[in-house]
Amino acid sequence: MAQSSNPSVDERVPSNDTLPAGGRFPPQTRYILGNEACERFSFYGIRTLLPIYVTGVLLKSKDQSVMIIHLFAFACYLMPLVGGWISDRFWGRYRTILWISLLYCLGHGVLALSELSVSVGYKTSCLYIGLMFIAIGSGGIKPCVSAFMGDQFKPNQAHLIDRAYAAFYWCINLGSLGSFLVIPAIRDKHGYALAFGVPGILMGVATFLFWLGRRQYVIKPPSMALATDARQPSFFRVITYALLCKGRQPGDTFWAAARRRFSASSVNDVASTCRVLWVFLFVLPFFALFEQTSSSWVYQGKSMESITLFGYTFGAEQIQAANPAVVMLLIPLLSLFVYPALGGAATLLRRMGVGMFLMVLPFIVVGFFQLHIEQNGPGTLSLLWQIFPYFLLTASEVLVSATGLQFAFTQAPKTMKSTVTGLWLFTSALGNLLVVVVTYAGSLFVGAGEADSVSSSRFFFYAGLMALTAVAFTIAAVFYKYRQEDPPSPIDVPEKTKPCLDIKCDQLPAAFTNRRDNAQT
């Protein structure tokens, strides 16, 4: 392995005999793709069990269950801030992924142990402890894996980045699709012990697959070690100083005091990140709606009539498989046909704006479904009806979530790629927290019933909230100016591939699908 002479800025690359040809993926990417598919199977395998387990085994109400599920999701999306910070400043992406994955496996083991006793109190304790470790593991590695995938590509392979991102996202949805179909069936036939155990086994396989590629990976040092100022402060240190500094002088701008304390590059990077966070703020309600497919939508599905296709029964948990199945169809459709046809009109923020307006529709539809159930009783609607709002929701997800991650990558300063990705995922955390707050406030102040989180009025409330947010986002997007990067070094590739190269070579890991850095809103 080739190593730099500077131990503080160490970059490891494969030997020449393992370097791929320009038209093929680096061979070590198969370990990362396999890791991602297995890890997502394990994560969604647990999530799909939670709604019925919490109400049926732990005897919680539906409102309590909704709050538990979304608090768990909140923790999962909060931890990327920690994982990104650790990766950027201390461990680098490879070590962060490997070591935190071990905590992930521990969480699965604790959940499997919950079936050693029939005590509800014991099971509840195991659930909370196990979910805590899974949240640390899942969230801790989340901002690092996709960027680590990009680390494996050489500059002359930039034309493969779009394909790599598509393959990565496809593996995510392959894993979740398999878990939605398989885990509930295991639970129904063999009980919760095996149903909790199988996702744990898959997480162990994911960690092992990732470890297998250790001798072939390009392992880059923590990105902050590459900064011109080796003592460059973190995002949170700079923003805290700018907010709380008491030494302001007359006529100072917001960042003036920070510029006197820290280097210009540090403050500029933080200021650029704050502009990105302003866009992130509008995405918060979107995730509040999207994440309810694992809670309130499941409970609505339990009030509908199950469907049987080819001898396989689809219940409220299995129907969630419609989401990843549609994603795997829409991603290539949009990437290969729709976006190229629209050209410069399909900017990142425009895609996200369309997706936000689209998210209003599925909650209007499920609101009317719920209204029918409230008026006519459970079992009067087929679960097949839920496929339509799932299709609308998934189309919105592809436009907002996948594009938003790309926006985070391309607009992040190069020293804060993982941190900004973590902040993007933090919007999911706040979205889940919003569901908890609304559910709690509804039961506390409105005098709601036990299942008010699964009511037509609540679904219509979220639809209205999303509509208002979409309008506000559209207005804010008009005033956003895309981050300007220094011109990249010329790369000798065919002319048709050059739109993919509006990024610096050292930024490829965090810019999987960047087509136009300088696109207009």
C-alpha cells in the first residue's frame, strides 16, 4: 500500500494491480454495496416489527407507540451529526464505519435477548436499550458510507459516479424491500425471537463484508486533517462563538468577531454551511410526513382488509415494500430519461420543490381512506388501496430526499462534507420529533382519543402543513445562490461526460450525482 510520508495526513490506496480499468467500478465497491444492502435489511427489519410489537406485546397505546417509533427514528437521524464529526476530525470514514458497526450489532443482540423472559417490563427495557445502540450504530455510520463509496473512484472514473450512486441507492432499497417482505413472515411463523435475530445476523454479515475489503480500499484521512489550518475549528465552535461573542464592535457584521478569532477559510466554510441549513429547514415537515409510513400508515393498514397474491398474504407491514419497489423503478426512469430531457430546468431545488407539493397528495388520500374507515368500520377497505398513496409518497421521496442528499453533498465545503451530510439527516430527526410533539400535544391539549395519531383530521392537518411548507420553500429557493467552487483540474474524458465533472477531484466522494454546480434555481 502506498502511504504519504506525513502520518497526520495519511491516504492509503490500492496497489496498481488492483486498480480497475476506467470503464469498470473499482472491485472493492462490491464490499460496500453488499454492506449497505445487508445493513438496510437489518435496520428496516427492526423498524417493520415495531408498530405491532409495541402495541401487541408491550401493551402500549397507538399514540404511545407512534411516539416511541418516532423518537427512535429521531435518535437514528440525530447521531449522524456525531458520526460525521468523528469522521471528519478524528477517525476518517473507514474506521468510523467499522467501529460503530460493532455497537450496531450489539443493539441487535440486546433485542434478541428480550425473548428470554415473558415479563413485559424486561421486554420493554431490552427494547429501549437495544434501540439505543441501533440508533448509535445506524446514525453513526450513515453520513460516512456513501462518501466512502465515492472515495474508491479515481478522477478519470468520474463518468461512473452517477452509476455508482444509482447502484448504491438501489442496494439500499433492495435491503429494505427484502426486510418488509421477509421479517413479518418470520415473525408470524416463528415468533419474535427469530424475527429479531435475523436482522442481527444480517448486520453481522454487513460488518464482515465491509471488513473483507480492508486491503483494497482507498482510505482517506479525516478531511479536517487536509485543511490548510491544521487547527481548523469545528462548525459548532465557530457558530457558537459568532452567536455568543461579547466583543462585538460598532458596525460589525454577524461573522466579524469570528473572523478575528478564526481563519478566513474556517469562517467562510461555516457561513456557506449556514446558507445550506436555511434550505434544510423547509425539509423538516416533509420528513414528518414521510416517516409515518412506519407508524400511522401501518396502523391504518391494520384496519383494512389484507390482500393475497400468488398465495402470499400482504398485511399492513408487508405493503410497505411498495415504497422501495417503486423507488427502484423511479430512480433509473428519472435519471436516464426525465432529468436529461428537462436539462437545465431540472435543478436540484426545483426537483425538491415539486416533490414537496407532491407530498401533499398522499396524505389527502389516506385522510379520505381513514374517514371512510371511521364512518363504516374496520375491514371495509382493501389494503390494495394504499398502494396509490405509496406511489405518490415514493415519487415525492425520490424528488426530495435523494435530491436533497445530492444538494447537501455539492453545497458543502470540502472540509465539512460528512458534517453537512449529518446536518441533512438531522432534518429527518427533527421531522420525527415534530410527529412526537404533535402526537403528544394532540392527546394533552385537544382531548384526543387513544388513536388520534391515526385519524382523518390528523392526516389532513399534515397535508395542510406540507402545502404551506412547499409554498415557503419555493419562495426561499428563488433567492438561494449555488455555491461556487474553484475550477476543477482538466480531466481527459469524453465530452459527453463533462457535465458530471463540475467538481474538484478531491470532492468526488461527496458528490455522487452532481451535474451542475452552477445551476440556477
